[in-house]
Amino acid sequence: MKRRAFLMAFLSCTVLSPAHAVDERYRDYEPRPGLSGEASIEGAPAPASLMLLWPESFRMLQPGVALRTGPIEGGVTVKAAVEAVAVLVHAENPLACISLEELNRLYTDENPKWESGAPAVPLAREAGPGKGDFFAEAVLRGAPFAPGVARIARYSALLDTIASAPGAIGYAPAGYRGDGVKALRVSGSGDCVAPSAANASRAAYPLARFVYLRGGKSEAGRAFFGYVLSQAGQRDAVIAGFYSLPYVFAAEERRKLGLD
């Protein structure tokens, strides 16, 4: 009940898309009675939402483990999920595809306009101190957002703003959806590609990458990785708007950790 309450509170800040299911070959996580010890975990990289959700879920199942998040030295690095950023516009925007170059222009020009000459309204997620922004890293390549880019604290509010402003453009994890908005296909140096789970996991979509975790191989640390690479852990990733890790990669990671 506590875990359900936590997840419902988390979901109140997001818009969940149920379109992506977790591979049924993922095993259920089996809590280990009496497990104790300490484990340190670091995102390498992993978005802040997952670094909140995975540890909190694990603590509820294994309360005897002292799980700490933050920078660590050494350890093992594990693929944990797939992050893909969808570029979103108003549902009636005629645009179907956008290039990384055009995205860079819209987010760095002081008075950006669409090709029609209409004003563009770029929106960005307001990142907290020390929190990265994959979109900014991939699209702006070190340049700052233009002063006129509006910052919005929650993705749910960002989606609502796009739905109410025909000239708006924004971005969110590809698993998020909302009424009145649509996701654009994106081109890097080639064809336009949709932000689907398949395209993201095979690196065809240019705004996608693996989520990595780094941690120790203690019993407590391996148990945490076992949770992340389980049905429940991968459902957490989907809840947070990400794509679950293709099972073929998860099987490799589990073998590397000695979980199977």
C-alpha cells in the first residue's frame, strides 16, 4: 500500500502513456528476507526521476538495506532503461518532422519563428541544481537557451501549455502523452525518425540513449540491480516516461552481475 501511494503521488506530476509494455520475460523481483547492508548507487547517466523512483521502490521492498545515491568511485556500470526525448507541438501544427539544426535555431534565437513566419513559442523543462537536461546536451551542444525560452517545472504543465498555444514547441520523455499535442519525427543527419521504443533502443532516433547506473557488487548492491532489471523495476521506468530496456540487454547485464 505504501508503494502504491508513492507511485500515485509520483503519477500526479506526470502524464502516463500505457502504450509501451514490459517484456514478459522479465522476472518478478523476489524480496530477500533479512537482507541488510549498504549500497551506493549513481546515475551514469540516469535522470533524476528514475533516481527517485527506483531507490524508493526498492527501500519499500528491502527496508534493511541502507541505499545511498550520489557520486561513487569504481563499481560496475549497468544498462538500466532507455531514455528518449519526444519533441512536442500543438496537435494542429502542420509540421511532421524537425531537424536537430532547426531545433537548435528555435531554442537559441531571440525571436524564433516557424517557416510560415508565425512566432514560435519554445518551452523547456526547468531543471533543478545539478540536474542534467539531455535535450539541451544533444540539441544546444553547449549553447545557452535563448532568454525568451519559457521554463516550466512539470512535464504535465508543459504539455498543457503546448495544447493551449498553437505556436508552442517543447519536449518531454517519449512515454508521456497528452491531449492536444503530437510528437514530431526528428532527423539528425539522415531520415526523419519517430520516437518509438524500437527506434530508441537501436539508436535510430537521434534523441535517445541508454540509462546507466553505477554501483558496487555487494549483496545489497546486486539486489538493487536485480530489482531494476525485474518486471517491477522496468514498470517503474515506464511509469516515469521512459522505455524499458530491451530484454536481450537486461539478460546480458544480469549475467554480468551474477544474478542468473
